[in-house]
Amino acid sequence: MRERLTHWGRGVLAGLFLAAFDLALCLYRTPADLSTDDVFRAGLVALIAGPIAGLLAALILMPLAVRRPLSRSPASRRIVAVLLIIGSVTTVYVDATLYVNLYAWAHWVLGAVALATMTLGFLSFRFGSWTRWFALGGLVIFLTSPWLGPHAFGPGQVVRRAVVQETTLIGRIAKAWPGPDPQQSKTACRWPNPSIPPASGTERPSILLITVDAWRADLADEYLSKAMPKFAQRVRHGVHFKRAYAAATRTNESIYSLLTGRWPHRLDFVTAGVDSRDQFRQVDDTFSVKQSHQLPLRDQTSTLAGMLGAHGYQTAAMVPYVFFLRGAGITRGFKHIDDRAYQEANRSNRGVTSRILTDQAMAWVSQTNSPWLLWIHYLDPHTPYDPYGGVPSGAPMFERYVSELRRVDDQLHRLFSHLEAEKQLADTMVIVAADHGEEFRDHGGLFHGTTVYEEQARVPLFVMGPGITRQTIEEPVSLVDVVPTIVDWVGASGTQPMDGRSLAGALNGEGTPMKTPRPLLIQSTREGKRLGLVMGRYKYIYDPGNQLEEVYDLKLDPNEKKNRVDTLPTVRDTGRCLLKASGVSVSPSR
């Protein structure tokens, strides 16, 4: 038993050493967010989590280290042990600094590798019998951790967020200690009920709905003239909603939410896949697929195409993407779906499709009588960012991404010029938006679908056409407002209740988007759910998997760098209450 306690003590020492290094990296990266008291509390958390992790690792690895020593020679055993410890520290450093926003399972793997190598290294050293006291201390900490852990975090949430999000080892242990739960909110509030949008319009213009994949909102603000100069010239005559938000930061959920005017959690999404013959089915143990996503296979919510089709519109969708094919459910309601861009250029999900889409759209418009609804989704700005316009293939990722927007800009110019030549543009309502943004390490990650921060959630939204007054609107709006706005503008009565609200009153300069502010919901679903609420100038974020809350003042902190969850308790409590009232699930999975 004494020998066993000695080995356990070495494991506890290994955990303490690794936790100390892990905490030092965390404090180095986030010094501005932590007060002296916060640093002290983070140290207490490390002092609890490190021994627990090391003790568990020693229990698992001790038979391997004792029965199959790394080397018979004491000298070579020390060298191997030092190399293992160096490898462990290097793994933590790489995980914490170079790959901040990997998939959750990848962080778990790196943390496990770091802990295992550190423990094996310490088990290979010959320490004295004094290590037994560390083993006993580790056992006491392990048994009392359900009480010690939450108390070590203290009353605020800044320490919990720093430890859980910014550490490799400590956060994996600390996640077991419960955090805030919005479902326990006792604040009184009310979530807006779905309502049938008005149908006040008397004109029936054609509707051109354009969505651009992964288009960041900041590249539609002051940088629009550089990123998309031709479009910038045209959009000067329309309405720019500067604070528009996607309902989700992944394409399928965002686009279907846009096309129905409903929040994603009110729609019937299932995990579905597509096989090599482009047949869709809900994923199960017997269905082999090449890729799977959330799809509305069974959902029967009315779509924009169905509503306008019943109002006498010809409807068409130009689709470059497998999950926009007819069987996937997202394009339900469109009479004509042209998937040649997908079939000819994008079956590998790496093709350039914007020219084909534009050719298809121009051909369809030329042979279709007004009024019509045409939806085009320009996919090119999505990864892998094929360079355009002289940008070399070895250029930085962001530069190649912006060049893809210029490619779309050229195709939009072709499309608008064709509509002018056909004498249709003047009688067409044009809505241009993005499905979501794109992150380039703004918060340590890349791409989209992983967070609800501004770079992924805020999107461009422009509207232009007959009767629409040139203006810039600062109030927050959502893409779920697009369909109610269209059906109101064209007078399509008899539609279903929607979560979105009509912005038609703001388009002609007669009013603001909302008579009263209302919360806007955002969600991400890739590698763990994140939920966000935009409430005027504030944003509330909840991470169910890590039980973390964040509050940002977007007026003072538009880049969301300072979490004010402890200093703005009223906003935090309102966010909790509204999240509960919305009916969205706060479980870590869908």
C-alpha cells in the first residue's frame, strides 16, 4: 500500500506541475480581465483540479509504468522522463496558443495526451516517501471537490470563464462543477409571440433575394467600397440595416429560418445525410452517408416561395449546394429549382459556382413573366477561398477570402446590368444578405458555426427597389424579419404566424424598424451549442456545455473583448429570463 501511495503522490505532483503551467499560460493571455482576487481564486481552482487530474492519471497509468518501465537504466529513465515532461508542456502550449478554437474533442485529446505524458514522466522519477503525503492530500481534495470547487470560483463568473475556456487541463476538471442555469431564472419577462405579418402593400414587384455565404458584416460597412466596389455603387440608393443578425451561424439553419420567418428552434430540424446519389434521409445506424447536417426533412412550415406562389408569383431558386437540393427540404415551395451549378461544379463542395449561378438566373429571368421571386445563393466566399483577380494562391487566408467577395461583386454587376437591359430592375425589390459571417481568429477561431460573436452572427442586409428610400438604419434586426417584410410589401395576405416582424414601414422612410425593441435570438451548433440574445446595445451569451455566461455592451465594446457578466447583473438576469421564455433548449446538444 505504501508503494501505491508513493506512485499516487507522483501523479498528484505531475497534476500540480501541469496545472501550474496551464494556469500561467491562462494568466498571461487574459491579464486585463482578472483582478488580484480573481487570480487568487484561479490559483485555488488549479490547486484543486491539478491533484484530481494527476491522481486519476496515476491510477490508470501506474500498472504500465511499474510493470513496463520506460527504461531499465536509471540515467536513460531520467532522460526519457524529462523528454516526456517537455512534450507534455509543449502540448499544453500548442493547445492554448496555436489551436485555441479547435473542435471540443480535439481539446480533450490534447489535454489527455499532456496529462498522460506528464504523469508517466513523474512516475519514472524516484522520489522519496514524502510523496505519500501528496497522495493523501490528493485523496482529500478529490473527496471534497464537489464542495471546494464551486466555492473556489467565487460569486462572479469571470474566473470560471477564464479557467474553463482558456486552460487545457484545469478547465476539463472544473467543468464538472455546476455553473449558472438560465432555466432557474426568477426574473419576470415575456418573449414576443409569433404573429401574422400585415399585408398592406398594393404593388406586386418582382423579388430578387440574394444571399452570399460567409460574408462578414464589417466588410459591408466602411470596407464595402474596397471589398465589393461595384455593389457599393448600386446600394447607395437603398436601405442598409447595419445591425442585422442571422438566426444561426450555420448555413442550413440560417437560410431556412430566413425563408420561413421562424426561429430555428421552432422548426423541425433533424440530423440527416445525403448519399452518393443525392438521396436524403435521417441519419441512423443503417444509413451510410457522405456528409450530414441539420435539415428540415419533415418540416411543413410555409416558406416564402409557397406564400408568394399562392399570390401569383413565379418562383425559382438557383442552388450550388447539396443541402439546397429539392429533397433536403430547405427549398420547399420553389416551383423551379436549378441545381446545375452544384451538379457541374460543386459536387466536391470545393467548386467555384458564381458565374454558372448568374448565367442560370439571367436565362430564367429573360423567359419568365413578372412578377417573380428568384433566390440565388452565392457560395464562393465559403472555404477553401479560391483566389480571384490576381491574388496568388499562396496569399494569406483573409486576402483570398476578400478576393472571393470581389468575384461575387463582378457577378452581381453582371446580373444587375442584365436586369437593367431587360428593363426589369426598376420594378424589382432586391434584398441582399448573408447567411452568416466568418471568423478569422477574432476570438481565437476560424470560419463559422462555432460561436455567436459579432464576426459570425452579424450579417450585411441591404434592400433596394421601387418606393424604397435611401437610408442607414442602426436598430438591431434579424434575418427572420425578411419574409414578413416581403409579404407585407407585396400585400400577400393569409400567411402563417411568424417570429419575424415586418420592416416595411422603415423602407419608405415612414418609420423605424420596430416600434418597441425586442430580443433577437442567435444560435450556433457546430461542436457544441452557443446561444445569444441581442437586446438593444447589449448581447447576452450562454454556453450550455460549459455553463458559461457572457454579457457585452456592443456600444462601448463592439468587438466583444470585455465580458461584463458580473458588472451588468440586470442585463444578465434579463438575458437569462428571455432565454428561458423563448423556449429554446439550453441542453448542450440539440
